[in-house]
Amino acid sequence: MLISYNWLKEYLDINISADDLAEKIERSSVEVDSVITRSKGLKKIIVGQIMSFEKHPDSDHLNICQVDTGEDELEQIVCGAPNVEVGAKVIVASPGARIADNVKIKKAKMRGIESRGMLCALDEIGFPKDVVPKEWSDGIYFLPEDAVVGNDVYEYIGMNDSLIDLDVTPNRGDMLSIRGTLFDLAAIYNKNFELETNEVKNYLNDNISDLINLNVDETLSSNYNLRIIKNVKVEASPLWLQIRLWNAGIKPINNIVDVTNYIMIKLGQPLHAYDLDKINQNDISVRRAKNGETITTLDDVERILNETDVVISDSKSPIALAGLMGGKDTEVDDNTTNILLEGANFNSVNTRKMAQKQNLHTDASQRFERKIDDSNIVNSIEDATGLIEMIANGEATKDILTKTVNKSKNKIINITSSRINHVLGTDFDNNTIIDIFNRLNFEVEIENDSIKVTIPSRRNDISMDADLIEEIARIYGYDNIGSTLPTTKMTQGKLSKKQKLIRNSRKSMEEYGLTHAISYSLTSEEKSSQFSTNDQESVQLKFPMSMDHSNLRMNLLSGLLDDVAYNQARNVKNVALYEQGRIFIPNDNDVRPTEIEHLAGVISGSLVENNWKQKSKKVDFYDIKGILNEFLKNLSFVDEITYVATDKYSNMHPGRTADILIGDTKIGFIGQVHPKLVQKYKIDEVYGFEINLDIINDLPKKEQLYNQISQYPSIKRDIALLLNDDITHADVYNLIKKRGGAYLTKIDLFDIYEGENIPEGKKSMAYSLIFQDKNGTLTDEDVNKSMEKIQNNLEKEFDLEIR
């Protein structure tokens, strides 16, 4: 919300700059996005007066204007605006001026005619297009008649004011107004302020209860109020009011609508004005919509309603969406003479759901969603009525038609100074604490050791003693509270075993050449369970923001594939990524899902780029396996790491995928992503893995993380085998390791051959075996015995031939 610095200073005596005030608000109340002064960066933009104009001889729409800018001679300016008018005081950008977007104005020729400057519209000097009043949206802006020719224009149109942009959190709805901001600043600076209201002077003799039939569903609106104002003259608002609105980011419409918006900014209470003569039978109801009902709202959008929507209705049809926006059929326009002014409190949950469903988030809904101050509604109607009387000559009914249910009572919270000091680490006495509560306009009573605090209805964010403690801290000043250490015995701060594993996994993946990626935990229903081996459904959000983010993920790989697709769509073909994060497995009976730490990686393209000393090579299964295997080996599991071929993953290649086991415990899978899925993502061939870090963390590991290097020489022997092609390397490797004896330290497969001179259905596999004794020198006799044992067992087990 944009808050006017000058408007604040009208009520609060503060002698600090807007930037310093914004910093104080950010440290004490709510976040501040920025401080904007619209005149900043502009130069040589002055008041001019059009003395005469004539049509350009070579253009149908250009006019040659003679403009008084306070100099001895008139300036000739060629202008294409359709509303050029003799005698009008206008915004002139002289040669050398800087306008919006740092555009510099120079002398120029427009179709052969010299032009020395520019006549400007509001948006051309920095106003957002959506706040420019409709009457000036397609032409230049006319300044007030009292504007002095030759002076800078900024003061006349509010451009010298500093606007503090507050990013109001959901709990501090009171800060969405000048009133609420003043209460906070008055407490922070220990100042008093008085917020004036407009008084109603002339009343109608009519009684509103004789003019309006009102029926309110009490579950939808706890406080609903109406007042009739007759004989209004609808026209453009005075300039001071327009400036207030456009500096708050709101487009001026007409004096009636502008008053309702002005009061909303000033007091925080949304109001709405209906054209009374357009309401059928003067009948007003607050009710649920009927299925299939329609309403065209003020933004010219026809909206189809159902029973979840809340409407204001006359006897025929809906005339407004409660808390969101009014209807086009009862809009206040230039022909309106009688209005019905509405001030209400609508259910915050209903308003939020309806705004989301209709995709209609307005200034009014923003306030109703955060809850408003019930006690401020009638005061806001009175203030608005007085202002309408002043600028639109309206006459109001003396009474207000009210339907109020369970009028809200101020909350009472008991707290003690010892509790406050215990939490904050301070030694405040009762007088200091009471003074802060008084500055906040909280009523305080002392009862023995307890401080009884009555919370005003404007602060609906305060509901417990912890909230009061926060108020003490922020008004006293967080910076003023000293630093203290805990007095209790402290434990040593260190990472847990699981935290170390997670950090080491990230470090290792980056050392192996993979880049860290972070994906959304929310994904589509299809992607959430893409790599699951069962039919378990993922956790679905009740109110997702979009269908692409409707379910909690049950894998990390689908997010990484999105990242691969993003990169390759931008001609980054070589992609190596990993992600460490949580997946979410649903539980029964709507219990929160189980969160499990996973690690996943993907590689597509090549791990190396082409250069003078090496050529790029497409990655394959063994590249991704080598990276993962190195990571797992460094964890020093007690049990063996094995890879078992599988075809149970529908989104993985059935012939190039394996389960990963530590002993008998499955920790994940590895392989090639199925070509059909790759085609769906529009990416190149991809290999990936995903493992469960929680299971890995719990598996037994060796305490000794190194092996002593033997000082004695090793002996190398090679063995070549002719065997059936259905026998795997893993089968041979495991048997050699099992029967190789204590001195066998390394087994390497260095050759596989199928083809010429090898019988059909057979293959040749050659292994290099390393033998070494850490405690002495091995003899050939010892190694020969081991080799003989290995050969005998291989021949017996696999019916193979030693070549």
C-alpha cells in the first residue's frame, strides 16, 4: 500500500525525512518495499498556457500551439493531443527537459514545422497509466487555473510528495490505512494525533427504514449498514482528492466513487455506493448466490456464480459481489442523483475464497480478508457522508439502517512484567510497560501482580500474551534490547549425522561435475508419481494456485527433467544436474505426509566439451553409475554395493535400469529415462538416479575410513574366460571374490569380446587380478594356489572354458 508522507505529516508532528521514516516503519511495524517521489529524475517540466493554435498544414491530427511559458516570447510546440484548448494551463517539457523513463526532450521538426518542447499527459511524466483519470487518458492534462505560468508543475499535481510503499503482512490489516499507520507511528514516536472527520450538516426528513427493505444472512455479514444520500451532483472530484487517490495508486472516477475510495485509504473501511434509482423495489439482501446466476461487475466482466459466492442482491438479481466489487447495473454515473451508501464487515474466509475463485483481488477484498475494525464502520459512513455533502451537495438520511450481530467486544489479556522480562531478557518495570501500552492506545489496569490489557478492535492480530510481548519489544525498539546469553547449561553445537550426510552428498555431487538444482516441491498430479513402482496416489492440495502445482512430489527426477528441458530449449545441450531435497509420501486418515530426504542426479549430452586435446562423448549408463558408485563407496558401508537389473519402473528404460542395494536393502534405482518420457519432455537421451538418504543414513558403516598401503610388492595375474552370453559380469566377479582368498585385493574386467572366432551364444571376458599381502612378500606358489581355486570354481559353477 502506498502511504503519502505529506498526508501523515498533516496529523503527526514528525521532523524526519521520508526515507528515515520508512526505515523506522520497516524496523518496527511492517516491511517497506520502497520510497517513491514521482518528481525525482524529472527536469524542466513547467506550467504553460496555450495562447493560440492552428492546424498543421501537413497533418490531420497535429496542432501548432503558441504557448506562454513565462519567457519574453511564446514557445511554438507541435502537439498531437485531441484536447488542445486556448487558455488551458498545461504541462510543458521544455527543450532539455527529462520526462518519464529518462527521456530527454529536444528541439525538433514535426513534418517540417519547428517544435520547441512537448505538451505532456500525466503518464508521460511518470504517472502509471492505470491511475490517470479517464477524461485525461487520451490527451494532455490541464492544470488548475491558479497554476502560475513558468513554475514547476510538481507541487500542483502532488509529484513532490514521497510515497512509502508498505508490504503489509496478513496479520497487520490495520496498517492498510492512514489511520492504522498513524496509531503505530504515534506509539513509536510517543506523539499524539487527531484524525479529523467531515461532519454532516444537512439531513433529509426521510427515514431510511421506510425507504429500504433489508435482509442480511448473519453468517455472511456480522455488521451491515446502509445510508441514503439524495440530490447529489456527480462530477469530477476536486484536484486535492484526485491527488490523494492517484498517489495511493487508485484511479479517480467521479466524486462519489472517489469519496468511498478516499475513506478506505484514510480509515481502512471499504465502502460502496449504489445508484439508488437502479435498485429494483429498493430491496437489499446479503445472501448466497444461486447456481448459474450471473453478474457483470464494474470491470465489465460477466461472472457466473454458484452457492459458494456471496452477493448483495436486489429483488431481481445480484448487484454486487460482497467484499469484492460492485455490479455494472447499479453503477454510479454522470446521471446519478440518489445513492445508497454501504459500509459492512464481510466474513474474511468467504471473501478470500471468492476472490481466489473469481480471480478478482481488489483493494476492498484485501482489507476484508485481513479483517476490519467493526467499531470504525459507522464512523467511516459519517465521514464519507460529510464529504459527499461538501463536494457533491448531497443530503443524507439522519439515521443509518443497521444489521449487527454479536457486536465485537474488545479482547482482554492478562500478563505480568516478570513474564515479559523473562521472554525479552530485559528488566522493565511496570511503569515502562504501562507507558508503552498507553502509547499504543491499549487500556491498562493493574491487578496485584497482573497487568490487565484491553485490546482495541482495530488490532485483531493480538490474541495472546506473546503478541503483547512482541508489541513491547517493537515499540521499545529491537535495537535497544541488549544481547544476553542463555543462563542454562548449553549443549555443544554441531551437525547431526544426517545433516553431515546431506551436506557431504551435495559437496560430492559438485566435485563429480554435477550442478545443484532446486525444483518446486509442488508439481502436477502426473509428474508427482512418475517414477513410483506402486499405485499410491500423491498428496493433493485442496486449493492449488494452478494445476501445474497441485500435488506434493514423490520423486526428485521429474523436477530435474523439467530443468533439463529448460536448459536444452535454450541450446544448452550438455546438462549434468543433481538435487537434494524432500519427497512426500501420503499417510492414511489425512495425517500429514511423511517427508523423506532423497538425492537424485541426471546427465544428458556429454560430460566434456570438444577441445584441442579431447573430443566430447555422449554419456551412457556407466558414466552415471560411476559417479554414484564413487559416492556410495566413500560412505564405507559394511555391506556390499550391488546393482540388480529391473524392468518394474514404467518411466525407465526396461533394459538399462537397475535397483541399487546395500546388502539386502534397496536404497534407490539408476538407469536411462524411458525414450517415450524423454520425447514427452522434448529432451535428448537422459541417464539418472534417485536414492533414499534416510535409509542410507541408518545403514551400518565401517568406522575405519582408510586402508594402510602395503609396503610389499603385489602380483598381477590375468585370466580369460569363454562362457555363455547370459552369464553376467556380476556373477563372475562375485565368485572370483568369494574364492580368491585373503590376498586378492582387486578385480578388473578389462576386455569383453563377441564375434569372429567366438562360438554363437558365447562371449570372452578377460579379468586382471591383483594379489598382495600387507604383512609379507607373496610367493608365486601362494598366488598359484589361489588362481587354481578360482579356475576350478568358475569351471564348476558356470561350465566355462579357461582360455
